[in-house]
Amino acid sequence: MADFTATVHQNEFLPDGGTDVHGIVSVTCSGAGTVAPMSSASGESGEIIIVDVSGSMDVQGVQAAAYAASAALDQIIDGVWFAIVAGNHEAALCYPNGTTAAMARMSPQTRLEAKRSLQRLAPGGGTAMGRWLLAAGQLFGTVPTLSKRHAILLTDGANQHETPDELSWAIEQVRGRFQADCRGLGAAWQVAEVRRIAEALMGTVDLIRTWDGLPQDFAQLMQQSMGRGISDTQLRVWAPQGAEVLFVKQVSPTLEDLSGRRVEVNALTGGYDTGAWGDETRDYHVAVRLAPKAIGQEQLAARVQLVVGGEVAAQGLVKARWSADSLLTAQISPEVAHYTGQTELASAIQDGLRAKAIGDDVTATSKLGRAVQLARETGDEAATSRLARVVDIEDAATGRVRLRRHVDKLDEMELDTASTKTTRVRPQ
Amino acid sequence: MTDAPDSTPDPTTDGSAEEPEPFSDGPPPLPRPMLVLDGELPDLPDAPAAEPVDHGTCRCGGAFDADGYCTSCGEPRPDPRHHFTAHPLPELAAVCDRGVRHADNEDAMAVWGERDAEGGLRAALVVCDGVSSATRSAEASLAAAYAALEVLSTSDAPPQDRLVTATDAAAQAVARVGVEFPESAPSCTFVAGVVEGSLATVGNVGDSRAYWMPDLGQPHRLTRDDSMAEEQVDAGLERSVAEAGPLGHTITRWLGPDAPDHTPRVATADVSAPGWLLLCSDGLWNYASEPVALHDVLLAEQERVGTDPLALGEALVAWAVSRGGADNITVALLRTGGGERPAEAGRAAYPDSVPEGTGQTEMKPADGAGQDGAHG
């Protein structure tokens, strides 16, 4: 059985009249095991592979995508339910190739059949990702015993055959029904659009530069999903009567603002779906505003719990203690400082690229300059090197940069997609 | 997997091993029409509700969690050492409370009582007040009270000898705490009472007190403080002035290291009449030192809550808290003489304010602790 632990990093001391408490809660899962291959108490697993077969994919692209999908099929454990959706302006069931919406159990037989079905794919039509998502939701719904539902979505273009509102509507329909890792192939897709899907469906978004990178990425994604044996999990944040939860963010391994994902558990407790867990550590930044208390008083500012199947598996306590000792109250937790910097870094990159896209070079230069400065301060060398392909860094310490005249679109997209990947705190 | 999914339609081609590997035979065959999915979503199941577990109730009315904090206001669950009670007999009880100003409760108490075959009462009451300028005094005072009660409740020696032995045991218990925590020098005061039938024998070291308060007649203080204030009163200073002065809470004898001696000063009283034997720490008498003043407070609270000693003890503690609760507050009460309540107390009408003469003192909590090593 999996073991969860929670560690809190914070400075609990507040000055006289202080109200805002910040804590980094580090949750670690070990012994997660692989997904349940057959019917068990913890439920079964389902995987859906959504392959873009729009006209822009071309014959070669569809073949590469089909090959990547077959690599992913190889990673699915026998007994896991699966299906393949071919997406263009519609969503077609590539496998199982029957006449009703259904999923199949993985076996050597069905794996081979599924691979043959992938060979039937051919390019044509447009792109309507909302329909793909709805189709995946429909297919998962045909197997009520599933407790873990995960999809891989591949696209190569913008969502041209749906309005943004239609996509938003579809996202809201399937939110909470399954997790989706999204991959964009080449330079013609919209990072912001696909990120919207991935964030709502608790998955990752990444850029695949060329076809030859696809099979490895798909296999790796599926392997990771198979290793996430713990599903039906929820992060819960309790704050005292009269307090205000300022935000709840996942800050590692990727940045995700969970605040909007809140569902009410009770009047004082919010629940945030975290998706399935493997053996891993995730860090959460919780900020709570309290009514100030007298010097010497103590108050619990937040209970941060990881709940599995309705049971609390780990709990971290974020505390507040009012003190007149300025040596105590002036300290900032290194973890809180680090992730605050990483969060600002992600915003600076995204804001800078958005400004650059609309030709606002002044804002873009200032934001990306700030990003360079923050990447340096938080020791994020990967971010620095991605930034260096978009701007010429004149002085990292002060954030003085110039926009590069010729930038590879893929470099810019990679900077964008990777902006939410954070680094951990460097050892002190 | 042996169970082929029934949802998988059976294509006419069966997937035998002779089939070539996919993508090994050139361009893919022409697409067959696929099922277009309409995206019809099923309803989501409801999440199960969690069941609550009882960990006690916070003063805000919320429930405490296993993690030690209130599930409503987030306040830490009070340390049981901060407020505890004992109620071994219907007529005997004690309450020990942290008060308002102190972070810890260094007071302690222990009480024991039984009825013999003829219905005669045997009881023992102990109150100790840890010296707050010495570390580990909270542990020391509790150990002292328990050690003394052990002697008082089991020995058959004459009460006066028993009190001496009990004081020795208490002093040893304090010393053991000092050994257990080597950097500490814990100390405490000591007052104990032994009641056998109609005779009460009390002994004290330090400034915790015993009072005899008959329902009718004059209330008395049975103990004499080992304090600078007491010496100043002997020298002619008015008690209220002495006890409120800078040396008001400096004690001259205690249990603990460097104690001059710890032989209890012993006194007796006939407690056959209906009334109260009251032992307390200075957290209570700070606000009503004179026997008459304290008796007035007791009678007023008894008027409100009745003669149950636990309810009355809690009421006296609450009263001291309402006066500022500057120190830890402990009170042990034994109802004597079987009288349910005073038929007509000497001063039946309870005044709205505390009597003259103590009005100044009681407003001034013991703030001298930090100045002179007095106990708090």
C-alpha cells in the first residue's frame, strides 16, 4: 500500500498585526505500485489515446502518430481498459472498431488488433479538440468500474473548427472525468489553447518538435501513467473560521494554480483534485489570511491533507504564532521565497511572450528581462538557456536584455510550454 | 488475459501470430468507415461523505481534531495541565488553573477522601505552587503534591507526624525532578490538610494557605505565610500594603534546592461545624486575602452555584480569572459538618463590592515576580 508523507516549510512567526501566512507543503508518495490491472477494490484503469488525423497532419504525420500510438500501446499493462480516438473536426472511434461506443481490455490479442486499426488512419478534415475530449469522456463512461482515467492527446494545429467558447464548454463538461497529457507537434498549434486543456484536465503540455520525437514521448507518458497506481486522490485545505484562503498552488514539479479547481468539502475546507499519484513528490504553496491575534497567541492557519479514497493519507499543518521578536518574524522561509520566485518567473515568461506576439516590444523586453533576472536568482539554468534563445542577455543580474531579431518559433513555443516547469529549492 | 473483452467486436480476421507486424507491409490499407462518437456523457457518481471522530470541544464550540487544533477556529487544544480538577467525594474537590497571564500552570493539587465503616470522614488535601523563576517548577509542584498525598492517604501516624513525613516526601519529589532535568532548579510551596472526623490538621511551607470558614461565626486563616510580606505585617505594616508591595510575593521558605528548611508549620482546627476547609494558592488569595473577604467571595459564589465543591471551586477560579487571573489559581475545598448550606451566614447579605480594606490590593496582581525571584 502506498505511503504518503507531508512536510511543511514555513515561518510561522507573524509580527504584531500580521495577517498573511505562507507555507510550502511537500507531499511525497512511495510504494504507489502500478495501476490495478484487473478489477480490484481500488478500481480499474483506463487509457485513451487521441490522435490528430486532421488534413494538416498529412499522410506522413498520421503514420508517425499511429506509430507513436502503437508505442504507447506497448506500455499499457494487460487488463487495463483502452481505446483509440481519431480526431479531426469530428471524433471517430479507431479502436475498438465496433458500432457502439466502447473500450477494450488490453491483451496481446487486442493490442495487435488496435495496432491494425491504427493502420486504417488517414489524414483529412479539420480540428475540433472539444469533440475529441467529449468523445473520450463518453468512452470512459462506458466502463463504470474505472477509478483512474487518463488520456494522451496529440494535436498539430489550432482548434479551427470550434469557437473558443465551444472548446471551453467541452472542457467544462469533461473536467474531473479524466486526466489528459497534451502534446503539440510542430509549430502550428497554439500553446495557450492546449495549456488550457491540460490545466483543466490535470495533465502536462509539451512541445514535440518533429515526428521522430513522438514515439519515445508517447511511450514515456504511458509508462508514467502505468506507474501512477494511486487514484481517487484529493488535496484538502482547511482554514479557520473567518480566514481567507488567498491561493492554493502546486509549485513543483510543475506550476498549477489549483485555486479555481476548489470544490467545497465543508464550509471551511476546499478539495482540489490532484489526479493519480506514482512514487513522486509534489509541492504545494498555500497562503491564508487570518485576523491578527495578540502577541504570544497561536492559531492553526491551514490543515493541508492528501486524501485517498476519502481517507486522510498525510497531513501538514501550517501554523501562525504572533511574536514581538523581530528576529523571528522577519525571516522568510527559503522554500516560500524560491517558489514565489519561480511563480513570478512563469508569469514573466508568459506575459513577455504574449506581449511579443502582439508586437508590444517594450513590455516584452521588460517582462523577459525580469524573467532572466528571476531565472538567475532561483538558479533555474534550464530557464536561462531557453530564454537565451529568445532574447540576447546583456546583464542577467539587472535583467537587461534585447529581443532577438530572428527567433525560431519552436524555441519560443518551448520557452512557453516549459515556463510552468519549476526547479526544486537548492540545498542550503 | 484470458477474458477477451466482450465489448470488442469479433472481426472476421482473427489476430493470429502469422499476421505481419503492423507497419511492416508498406502503406496502410484504405480506411474503413469508423464510428463517429457523439460525445454523450454519463452522470458522475457522488463523492462519499467522511465520518466525524470526537476529540473534545473547543471553547468556541468547535470540535478539536486529532492534530490538537480546533476544526473551527484553529486554536490549539489546551494542555490538560492548564486546567484540571479532582472530585473524589461529594464533599471534596479541587480545581487547578493556569489563569490568564501565565503561559504555563505551575500550580498543582491532589486530594483524597473516604468514609470509614461508621461514616466518619477521612480526607487529605494538598496544594503546591511552583516558583516560576525556577525552571521545571510545573513538574516539581505536581510531583510534590502527588508524593505528599501518597503519604497522607496511606499512613496511620498521627496527623502532625504524617504532615512532616508528607512534606519530606514532597521535598524529595521536587529534588528528583531536579535530577531528571539537570539544568533546572525547581521549587514550590506546600500546604496540606488532613481531616479525620472533626479534626483538621494543616501544615505549610511558603505562602499557599489554608482557611477554615464555618457557615456561622468567624472565618480563620489557619496558616502563616513564609513570606517577606508576613514579616512586614509582623513589623507593623498593613497587610494589604505589604502583600501588594515589591516584596509581597517573596517567599522565605520553599521545597527545593537551597531551601532553609522545609519543616511544615502545623496548626489544627475543629471542623465539626458546617462550613468549608479551603486550601489555595496565592492566585486566589491575591484578590481576597483577609479571611472575611475571601469568605464573602465564597458565600457569594455558593449562592450562585450551590454547595457542590467542584462547582464552587470552578466558580472561585472563574472569579479570580475575572479579577485578572494574574497568577495560576488553585483551590481545594472540603465541605464539613454535613450542613447543606449556611442557614444564616454571619454576613448573609453579600456586598456588591469586595469589602473595604482589600479594595486596593485585589486590583493589583502580583507583578513582582520578575523583580525579586518571587514565585508567580
